[in-house]
Amino acid sequence: VEVEADLVERAQYLISSLPGAEDELTKRRLPRIALQDLQEMLDGLLDRLAISPNENNDESQSADPELPLPTIIVLYLLPESLAELQDRFISLLRLLPPPFRILCNTWGLPRLQAEKETKISEENGAITPLHIYTRNSLPQQQP
């Protein structure tokens, strides 16, 4: 699953216009994040959590110590991509501490029950569903 170049350019523009975006850390970090394959990024995060699953902010354990652990992941992927990445998202929900959540635009994660679903009305009359997943969305383990 790769991020399309036009989305990367748009994200770089939006982030560069934020207050504080001129800081050197942001300038070094953004190209690595935006151009990295999403699967590789998620696998790296899972590897980092496997090293130190109970330390939510210990950046010294990370392969990339400049990146903090996420508190939210926002997705706008096609169902095929969501299905391909779903196991990684389930693992992140298990490993990352609350308030970590995943927000899916339009399509949800089929093996999980969204903790909250809402519909956003757009100016053109279109309705966009949003699905929010937290640790409470995980299937209950049978004893």
C-alpha cells in the first residue's frame, strides 16, 4: 500500500503551513513519513512496540527516536487495502495505550465493531460515514 505522490505533496504543503512547521525536526521527519510505504511504517511501529510495549513515550527504544507513538491514525483507504492492513491495525489497538484510536473514512475495518459511527454531511449533499475504532472495538476473547 503506497501513498500517491499528489497526496504526499498536499500533505507536505498543509503541514508546512502549520505554526512551528519551520522547525528542523519537522523538516527532517516529514519526507520520511510521507514517502514511506504504509505497510513498512506500520510494521516498524509494531516492531517498536514489541521492544517496549508498556512504555508509551520512551522514544529511546525506537528505531526512529524522533517519532512519537501515535494517538490516532486517520485512514481513507479502499476496502482491499484496509483488509490487507487489518491485522496490523488490530495489533496496534491491542498494544497502544488509550486514547489511541483509528478513524476510517467511508469504509470500516470488517472484522471489528466500530466504537462509534457517524455520518458527515458535505456541502454537495453527499454523506460520508466515519468509523472510530478503539481497544473496545476488539473482539472479546473467549475464556
